[in-house]
Amino acid sequence: MRSNDMPAKVAQFAAVSGRELKYRAVLYAGFNLEDHWTLGAARAALATGDWDVVVMQDFPPYLPEDREHTRIWAVRWADLAREAGARPALFTVWPDLERRSAMPDMVASQRLAAQAAGAQLLPVAEAWQAAWRCGLHPSLYGRDGVHASPLGTYEAALVVYGALYGASVRSRRLYPAGE
């Protein structure tokens, strides 16, 4: 599921800053990294493209066994990305609204998975955590309490853009008219 089409928002930020971001999202609702590997569509896409970065996203690692699962599959995908000449990156996910107290453990799990995989960390979850400290947690979530609202998508896209390009996300140039 493409909640608010975050990859398109990252591409929009790139365009506003004079860069071109071409992307292909291979997403299936309810899939984790292992499911994507098994289905094979993402591996096939990786094999056919001239990719610079492969962004991985797994389910929120709530439990200790989830931590190990994320690590194993992040390493496997990162190895495949490097074989294809791409830099691996791990998009850190946030917990659903009802389990937001799990955020610190989830952040640690995802950080460890990125380190084990030698992948760049896209610290979206940490940005959400910072926004929560400002009292914004309800407004980052969509109605389902799982996916991002337009504001949450905007914040996630800023973090991804900044991490991928090593760019400041404070630039007024990243805020198109009406945003």
C-alpha cells in the first residue's frame, strides 16, 4: 500500500532542489522483507534496473524474534542490492498508534539491523519520536492508526530526502507553494 505516495513526495523534494529522482516502488500490502523475497517481484526489479539505492522496509519489530527476522532479511536484501551495484538503505518504521510505547525498542532493533546489513539508516522513526516529544503523535497517523497521515508522510519524505542526498531539510526551497 502506498499511503500518500511517500516515494513521489521524495521525488518532488528532489525536483524542487534541482535533482532528479527516478524510482520504482515494489509494494504489497501486508508484506515484510521475507515475503518480498519469496514473491520475487522486487528481486526481479532489482535485477533489471540501474539502481543507485535500494530502500528496504520491514514490519515494525515489536518482539525479540521480530528483531532477528528484520536483521536476517535486511542483511539478505542488502547483499543483493550491493551485488546489483546499489547502496542499501533501511527505512525505519514507526509502531501503530496503540503501541507507540514500543518505539525506543523498535528504533534500536532497526538500527541494529541496518548496522548488521551495512545499510544506510533512513531514520524516519526517530523523526517521528522527536515529533511526539512536541505533542504531534496523533497528527502523524492516518485514520487507521497505522499508516501516515499527509503530515506524517511529509515528515517521512523530508527525512528520506535528507538522508539520501545528505541535504538539509530546513531549506525553504523544499517547501513548494501550498505546503
